[in-house]
Amino acid sequence: MFVKSNATRILALGMTVALLVVATSACAPAPTPTPPAEATATPIPPTPTPAPPKVPKRGGSVIMADLEPNTMNPYIASEMVARTCIGFVNRGLVGIDPEGKWFPQMAAEIPTRENGGVSEDGKTITWRLRPGLKWSDGTPLTSADIKFTWEAVSHPKSTATQTQGFDLIESIETPDELTAVVHYKEFWAPFVSQFALGLLPRTAGDPADMGKWEWNRTLDPTNGPFMLKEWVAADHMTFIRNPYWYEEGKPYLDEVVYRFVPEFETQRQMLKTGENDIHHWLDATYLDEAKNWGVTIKQASSPYWMRLDFKLSERGDPRPSPPAKPHAILGDVRVRKAIELALKREDITYLWRNPVFVQSMFCRGDFVCELPPYEHDPEKAKAMLEEAGWIDQDGDGIRECHGCMYAEEGTKMRLSVTTYSGWGREPEEEVIIEQLKAVGIDAYAENYEATVLYGTYGEGSPARRGEFDLLWWDYELGVDPQLKAEDFYASWRIPTEESPGGFNCTRISDPEIDEWLRIAGSTIDIETRREAYCNIARKIYEEAVQYSVGFIPIYSATTARVKGWETNEAFSPYATMGWDCENWYIEE
């Protein structure tokens, strides 16, 4: 477990020492003593007793109000709501601290060449578990569970969405209960993250039926600080202390009651009145007001990258283009570039506080790629649309196809803008719609609940199934860019019936991008990886596959009684409030 260093306190004491020297003569008569003047002594202050270190109180219950998740399986869940709950009850081999550094959780150490965990060619990784780990039912957690996790997640019928790198594993050996030796077909740069999302107990069920496991809703058994006592649909979950959590004395809390409250305004009002102890997503417009509620507010740098994705293949067709037909309107790169010229990020994000604008996902750490800022020029956008054959001949303010590339003659230029409802995205969406209408595009809102939009392919997610035109949404980037770069741009991460995982929702399928991704993922050389990522960034930018905006500021809040929590927006795959729940305690 990662523990932050405590500041060293040094106590300096000053002390005055008085020396009295009396000289006497043995051969002279003793003089009559003169009464001395009354001495004035400087009192020495008592040495202060250092206060004993504060020991978190053990016991008590807190309430967290949020939306209801779809599943608790860490490899199927694809939305932040589920990830928060999973953080309470299931942990992986490693975690990420608030500074973005990996630390061991179920693992005894991070594999390196120095400790023998990484082979010379980098294709064999040896994981060693902490001794004495147990599942919440008291059975041993062993290397067989690591192997089972791979077998389940990599199974073609598992319905898993978080599968990066699992297909590159050739085999896993388990020479003893604490050791799992993972053999990769080729070196994979983000290998440390391989089992970060969680571990699955080998008793959970048949890998082919993973999407239907009862375990997905019971997590019996599990390995986190808490375990799930009950899940009452449309009402609440109750998490109670796991007696087999590996840290002695933790978690401090007895219970976390997770109430399902679908309205964020209601969640905020419950925080104000003390009916809700924990609110993960405090809208920036409430910051000034919330300071008067007596709550604790913390801000962290956000991992949530907002962008507008363009559907490249025909709407409703989940395949890439080709073999699917190009999108009737957005298939023409000139139209996509015209849309970018029509948009102005500063206006779209007018409610954000201190937004950080970027031109691509490669904008942090060692892999920053410099790209020109977007140009805002509505008149140039109109001219480009005219050139692409989209002309308003009937004068109704909406352009029609007259010699355009893919749509039928006379087709109106009508596009949906889709986002997730209830999270403050609608005002931004309204600005996008107005900016598009200003250049003759009949744009309209078509929104879904977050758990629907970010759901799985099997659950009918419109994003994964390609049932949208323009998608205004966000996703986290994680620590290593390879994971999300593959998710967003690799042809093998396009969600289909045969391959339901992946978030390549634009349906871009480009051999050059695929090759650059393979290069970046197969080396540890920073310059080689940066060059490959920057090639991808330039192509996405030049072909207007998505309009990148920036990072949403994140604010979390708790009632004053809840202590011991830290923001952690580096946590993968989502920023969550549950990542350090074993450290939470109550101070009345």
C-alpha cells in the first residue's frame, strides 16, 4: 500500500543556564556580608509535551449518493459510476497514486529487471503476490486467480470491454501460489497496468458466460477493503468491512451506504443538508455557494478529455468505412473541417473554470505533441461547405446536397449532437448546435443517460453501436497513452458484434495508424514512442476525425466529518472517490 511521507516536526528548545561562583579566603577574616539586591530570575517555560499522533477512529458509517451502476465486474464496466463502486470492493495487482506513480496492491512489488520480474527481451513478466492474501470468504487468493482473470477477460464471448493487452498474452504459468509468470507474444509497453483494474476469483464462473455471471452483482467473494452486503435495485448498495483485507486495522469505516440518486441537483442538496456525505462531481457553478455549507472541497487535475467525435461510417452501421458506406454527410473530410471552423472552444466551455485547451489526446507527460491551435472562421466554414456541394438553394437557412460526395441529391444537412444527460453537458451542447446552425447545418440534440451512452455493446450503447452523428463526450486518458490510443484509434478496437470491446467509436480504420500503434506499444524508447504518437496526432488533426477541446475541471466534496480521503485523478481507468476508501474515517 502506498503511504505518503509525513512531514518531520522538529522541536527546538532554548535553555538559559546561570552559574554562581563564590570565592572565599582561608587566611582573611570573613567580611560582614552585605545583603544582596533581590535577584530577578527569568522563568524557564516548561517543555511542551508533543501531542500524540492522531489515530483515525475506527467505526461508523457514511453515505455516498450517486447513480446506479450497470455492473460491478471491473473488466465489463465502462462508466465512471461503476468504477467508483468497484473501488470499494475489488482491487488489482497495482494501483496509481495521486502523482501518477504505480504502487503494488495485491502484488508484493512492481516487476522490474532489477528484481527479476522482467526478462531481458521484456516478453516475460513475473508477478509475485503478497503472502497471506485472502478473498472475502476466507479462501486463499493465489496466482491461479491471476491466470483465471486472463482466461476470462480474453475469452471471445466474455463481453469484456477493458481488454487491452490480454490478447498479447501467450500463456501464464503458476509455479507456486504466489507467483504468476506471464508470457507475451511480443513486448507490450504498458505491462504494469495489465491487471490494475481488478482480479477475478476463479470460482466466479465459466469465462464464456462472464457477461451473465451472478458474481457481477454480488462480488462474492471479492478482495477489496469492503465487500458488498446488499444491492437493492433503484435504491441503494451497502458495503461492509472486509475482514480479510491485507492491511491490519483497515478499513476504518464499518459501512458505506451508497444511495442511488439519479439527479445531481438532489445529490448536492443532500450534501448541503448532511444527508449525503460524499459528492464526487461538484459542478463548478456551485463552488462559491458550497463553501458556506461547511463541507470539504478538493480540486484535482482532470483526466476527462472532452472532444467532439465524428462518425466516419454510415450512421447506425457499427463497421468501419470501408466496408461500411461513408457517413452521408461526415464522410467528406471537407465537411468535418468546416464544422471545426464553425466551432469556438472558448464559447462552448463558457461555464468551465480555467479550462485547459488541447489539440489531441497526446498532451501530457513524455509524449506531448505540438499541433497548431484550431481556427475559428465561420465564413471560411461556409465557403468550404459550398465547395463540398452543400448549398442552401431554397433559402430556408439549411444547406442541401447539390453535387456532394455521399448523400442523395437534395438531402438536408441535418446532424444530431449526442451527449450524456444530467452532468452539465447540455449547455455546452446548445452552444455547439447554435454554432453549427450559424453556418447552415440543422443540428439537434439527441442525448442519453451516461450509463446508457457509456454502456457496453451488448447493452446497446449508441456510442459503441455507431448510432450517432456527432458525439460530445469525454473519457479518461490514464497514465500510459498506449491504452487509450489503441482504444480510440486502432482498427481492432472498433466495437462490433464479433469484437464488442473498444471505444473506437468514430470507426477510423487506418493501416498507418495501426502500424504506429504497434510501434509505440512494442518499445520502451521514449523518442520512438513519441514519434509514433505524434504521427497519429497529426493524422487525426489533419483529417478532422475529432475536434479536441480540453480537460474538465474536477471538484469533489464531503461533509466535514469525513476524513482521510484524497483526490486522485490519475487513477485508472477513471477518477474515482473509492480508490483510497480504506483510509476514510469519521471525525465528529
